Amino acid sequence: MGSFLEYYDFGVYGVLAISLAPLFFPAGDATASLLSALLVYAFAFVVRPIGAVFFGWLGDRHGRKNALIATIIGMGLTSALVGVLPTYARIGSLAPILLVLLRIAQGFFAGGEVSGAATYVAECAPEGRRGFFGSINVAGVVAGGAGAAITAAIVRTMVSHAALLSWGWRIPFFLSLPLLFVGLYARLRLADSPHFLEVAERHETAKAPLHTVLTQHLGGLLQTMGLAFGMTLTGLFSSVYLFIYLVHVVKLPLAWASWVFAIVELVAVGLIPLVGWLSDRVGRKPPVVLGFLGYLVITPLSMIVMHDQNLALDAFMLLLLAVPHAAVQGAAYPIYPELFPTRVRYTGMATGFNVAIVLGGGLAPYISTLLAGLTGASWAPSLYVMFGSVVALITLATIRDVRRSPLAD
């Protein structure tokens, strides 16, 4: 539930960026206003490494459960508070400042969420099934994006455009509160992971986890960064930027785009556990390699094809992208916890993943929009995706397959 909430919160801002842009960043040029909104989207990612270091330390020193309880509370509250913000028309420049501050706080808590959840699941999964159980957690991540798209689609379908700009945009943010209560209830009932409890019982927890990672596990950290750079870049390009592109550039109906993206994300949710199950049998690498190769081919093709207002063809290309999306997400996530021993696993994964997501996922919508605006070429943003895919493939070549080995303590 925590991973669902994290990506629901980030997804809501992404799919509502077009609506939020004129409310918080009024400008004569629509693209300039949208770029401002996307820059705020990126701000939340910039502080994620700070949250990763803090919650990594908390999780490695005092238990995964304590860290995960703190992150879900912070994520839920900061997202809900966005829903009560006054707009630029009410309080002027203070509105975007408050939005930036809330997004920064949200990014801090997000820095420890998905990495902590992946660590916990890997440490609780039966031997030989870490891929499948890890992919269930990933399915929650993608389901969060689907939930954001579905909520936005319902709101845009049910209310007029004027009502959406007046009050309707607040509803998806308010829904973070019931999600928070459900997720918090579930996490309070969890026991800590058996791997952490064994290390703690032997008094072998790392006193300075980040220092240990940097001095003893730098290779694993760099591998995490390289793979996560490509994974987050391609994932958020597919789930956030393409939505903005179809609505802002191609001028497709907003409600239609919301529903199609919701369906695409749900298709990916269904495929991801299958990929995780497969990764336990054939290895993590084959699905990830095929996924990134798929991005290299399908992304530029889709950007060219989707430039025309053909709703059926656009929907087909988006559904086609769901396949590499599921392949990469489903098999890559279980790799990260396998790169570090228990005593620094949370810190190692969280730090590497969140440093990478700043350059990859966090800046992907902004850089993609900027490339399209500067070049005037519909396919130009795909170059960034292709670059991220190549970086991830090179990194993957350096990672050993340890799916059949116990996690290192």
C-alpha cells in the first residue's frame, strides 16, 4: 500500500500538471507555464536522495518497519495538504512557493518508501521466489500510477472544465488520506524482516550505513544507479510525459487520455507479476534486456506515429509500450536488494535508486518537454529514453545473477 500511495501521489501531480500549471504558474505562454509546473515536479525528486540517506539509516539501524511507518505518514499528509493550497489568484506568488515546499517535503519522505518496501519484501520472500514477491510490490507501484490516472479521469469526466480548475483538481489529492489510513493500519501490524532481526540480535547493524556503502559496496551502489537511471527514466516517460505530450502537443481530449493511460497502467500491473515469476526461472536479466531493447525500438516509433490525431492508433502504441514497461519494472526491482548485504541493504538501495531517479525519472518529463519545444521534432524526446536504455543495458552486463543464492547478511 505504501508503494501504491507513493506513486499515486507522484502520479496525481503528473497527470494533473496541465491543469495545475495555469493555477499556480500563470504565464502568457502555455508551454512556459507547463514547464514551471514540471520543474516543481522535478523538485520533489531532487530531495529524494536526502530522504534516502535518512530513512536508509533509520531502516538499517532501527528496523525496516519504523522507517516504512514514517514514510507512509509523510507521503500521505503532504499529498493531502496540496489539495488545500490556495491558488495564485488568491495569494499570488506565495501559492507556488507553498506548492514547492510541499513537493520538497513529499520528495524527502518518498526517498525512503519504495526502496524500503523492496528491501522488506526481498527479506521476507521465500528462497527462489524473490522475483515474484518483489514484482508484487512493483505492481503496487504501477497500480499507484493507474489509480492516479483513473481518479483524474473520473474527475475530468464528471465535472466541467471550469469546475475542474475551481475545485475538482483538489479531489485526487484529498483521496491520499483514506489511502494513508489503510496503509498505516497494515504497516503497524507488520513484524520486522527476519534478516534484519537476525543482524540486530547479533548486534551487527551498521553504525554509519552510508559510510559502509561508500567504502565497502561502491560497486553495488553504482550498479543500482545505472540500472535505476534507465528504469525510472523509461517508466516516468511512459506514464507522465507521454500523457502531457498527447494532451498538450497533439491536443487529444483530456478525459480520453486519462482513461487510456489508466487502462495501459492496469495492463502493466497484470503483466508485472508474470515477469517477476519468469525472472525466478530464467534470471532477472533476460526480461530486463528485452524490455530496454523494446524501448529503443518502440519509443521513437510511437513518438512519430502519435503525432497524428488517430485515437485508435495512439491507444495501440501506448498499449504496446506497456510490454517493455512491465518487463523492466517487473524484473529490475528485485535486483537491487540482491546487490547489498542486510546490514546496509536499505541504505544502499535507497541511495543509489534515488540519486538515479533525480537524473532519470525526475527530469524526464521536463527534459522531454524542453527537447520537443527546442527542436520542434515530435520524436526528439525519445533520444533521452534511448540514452537511458543504453546506460541501463551497459550496467546490466556487470551484474551477476544471484536469484538462486540466499541474501547476504
